[in-house]
Amino acid sequence: MSKLNEMIREFREDIGQSIEGLALLMRMEPDEFAQLEKNWIPPDDILQRICSLFEWNYKDIKRLADNTPSEKPKKTIPENQQSASVEKTSADVPPTPFAKKIKEARTAAKQDARGIATLLGVSPDYYEEFEAGVIPPDDLLRKLCSLFGWNYKQIRQKINTQSTVLLGSRQPLLHAREIQARLPKLELPEIPEVPPPVTLNVQIKQARIAAKQNVDGISLLLQINPELYEQIESGDVNPDPDLLKRISSLFGWNYHELLNREKSSQFSKLQPAVTSLKSSDSSISKTKLKKVQQEISENWQQISREQQETLLTQLELVSEMMKRWEKVD
């Protein structure tokens, strides 16, 4: 088994695919694809499909295939095309001065090829091509200069003056296992369960309980009868926009956000059977206020201390609500 055959087998195992599955993608027979993992170096058309499917660099894989004997015959290329299609490899070119300089610098640093390749973020095989005469791409050349403390402009100028330069086009694909080993291991955070949204009637009830108010007290503040308020808390009746605005002001909520939320839940399609207490004359309201104040004053001593505390809490809530209304106006 050659290195190319081993790479094909390892790639299939790493992605968890069967021979039949990849053979289907390659438009090949399963037995034929199985030979790719044993000792068959395929012809160029199949090799191109493999590189396209595996996202490998075709030039580098082609170079590897050309240097590997195969038990199956390769497709012959006419002599007039062979010289144009055969790629010039590092074995055909003697090491350049720059290649010797890289090797000497690595030796002086007491590093092996794997160590320098790791620092550069490339595979050891790819780095060895630099020492054999392949000129690295510009980004890797800058890394080499930075690593060994060289002047990048001077190195680039010397490379340009070399008579024989073998350029490497792209970095060859690393094995899937090597790529996975370099990737940081991330743990997926646990996503807490999001509780279902609270409905309007439940929200109103919770706010009343938090304010330590009873149904009668809140009904009085909202200027509706207790029976109607109980229907709102039970969800049988939905408040109209005017009443919803008073509820929002009473509990310190954002009216517009609350209204938009209810509209999004098809709140506008519901027909609330709520009518607020309206007064056509302000003098009538003042008369009612005086009457309420008088009744509170006359009956204050006749109620228990606990009832007095409850009523005071309600009056404080009324005062706070009036301050909010003044700011809104």
C-alpha cells in the first residue's frame, strides 16, 4: 500500500463513509474504489475527481501519484503532450541557495523538519519541499523570515535573482487527523430551557399579589367593578387599550411594549367586553372624591388596624399612580 492509497483510506474512515457510499459519489464500482485503498494509482481523470471530492491539491497529489508504482496501468499520454503535462518537481532541480539557507538555519536552531513545520503551520512533507528547492508562497516566506530573523526584502530580492526557481502554488492538504489535532476542542454550552411566556392575565395577577393588594383595591384604582377585574385575571376578558394603559401605569410597565406583545398574539382580534367608568363633568368627579374622603374619615376608627394598613397601602399606590400620570401629561 502506497502513501496515496493510505491517504484515501484514512480520509474515508475519518469522515465515517463506506466504500459503497464514496464509490457512488465517484461514479465507480465499489470493487474498483476498494482498489484505491490497496495498491491502485488511478488515471488522471479519476485522480481529479478524488481531489475535487476530498478538496485536495491536485498538483501535489499528482506528483505523489507519479512517484508511486501502480499494479494497474495508467493511461498513456502522447509524447507531444507529455512534456507539456508533466509538472516540474523538486527532484528535477538542484537545491537552490535559499533552500540551503533554510536547512542551515534549521540545523543551527537544532530543530527537525517536523518542529519547523509545526511553527509554520504546515505539514512536514510540505516543509521538506522548501529545503529541496521549492520557493514557499509569500505568506510562508514572511513567516520563515520572521522565524529565523531574516530581512524579508533582501530574501525576496535574492530569490528573484536566482536562475532556477521552483515555485510551490498551494499548500497540500493535511490529513484529516492532523487537522483535527490542531483544531481547539470546543465544548458546546448548555442552553437553558426557556420558560413559556407569561400571559397578560397571569402577569396582572402576579403584579397584584406582589403589591399586596386584593381584588377590590385594584378594581378601585382601575375604576372598574371587582367582577370585571376577576374576569380579566381569569383570562375570560381582555382589557381594551385604554384600560391596558391604566394597568400599565399602575404597575409601572411599558404600555407600548405590552400592547405590541398582545397584538402579536392576536390580541387585536379579541373583542373585550370592558367599559371604563367615564365622567362627563369634572365637577362630578370632585364630588365623588370628596364623598369618598368623607366616608373614609368617618369610618376610619370603625375598621381594624389591619384594614387601615390595607387602605393606606392602596392610597399610597393611588398617589404613586397620580405622579406617573403627571409625568406622562
